Amino acid sequence: MINYDLIERNKNKIINFGVIILALVIALQLYRSTNHQISSLLQQQNNELEKNKVVQDIAALEKKAEAYKKVFVKKDLALIMDIISGIAKNASVKILSVKPCAEEFLGNYFNSPFLITLNAPSYHALGDFISKIENHKDIYLVSEISINSTVSNLDAAGANVNLGVSLKINTISYL
């Protein structure tokens, strides 16, 4: 049976052992709750870092948009024609006529098309002209092209090709 005498002699040890076990149980519960809080804080920190990255990306995009606003300024027709005429002269192409078309509004931007009729001595000269137009620092886009070719000399060795070309060139401007 229960030896009360043994219990009486070791009651301090039993109480100390019980207190130690109780302290271990409490410490284990505190450890679990603290671990849960730490993992929750780490997850929240990761979410905030992702949000910060998104905000930084948005700020970078806003800076790029502001830079593009400076590029997409509305240009005077005379300035545009001077640029296109200079490019045509460098490409050995002769501009016959220029007809501005109606501007198209596209949200915050508008498109200003021009119908240009020109003569080109060869396909190479025409390709050089179009390449220089589309690679210009100002934004010019060739959206339509119509080519009529005529051969002025039927001699195969000295055939002279004259190209009648109609181009629709667009400029894009920010409002």
C-alpha cells in the first residue's frame, strides 16, 4: 500500500518535482505560442516585402510614363515635314504630296496620321526611307503602304524602276 512515511520524508522532493513538471508544461505552452507568433510575423513581413516590391515597381513605371510623356509631345506640322523631307533626301526619295488626315483620340494619347505620296528610284531606296522613318528618335509609324512600279526601260541590263508609293505615317502624342 501507500507508504505515508516515505511520502512524508520526501514531500519536499515531490513538491519540487511537481513544480518542475508544471514549469515545463507552462514553458512548452509559451514556446508553442511564441513560435506561432514568430511564424505569423515572418509571414506578415514577407507579405509587406512583396507589397513594397510592387510599390517600387509601380514607382518605376510611373517614372517611365513621365519620361514617355516628354517624348510624346505634339509636334508642329512644319517640323514633322522638315524631318520627313530630310529623311527622304538622305534616302534619295522624292516627296510629291503630303495630306494630313483627321487626328484619332486614343484615351490619353492621340494619333496624327499623314498620307504621303512619293517616288522612289528603287525598292532599296524605299526600304531605306521606311527604315529611317521608323527608327527616328521621334515616334513615326508606317501603318499603310501602297506601291506602284513602272519600268521605264525594257532593256534587262539597264532597267530603271520608278516606284510610286503612298504611305500613311502616324505620329503619337500625349495630351
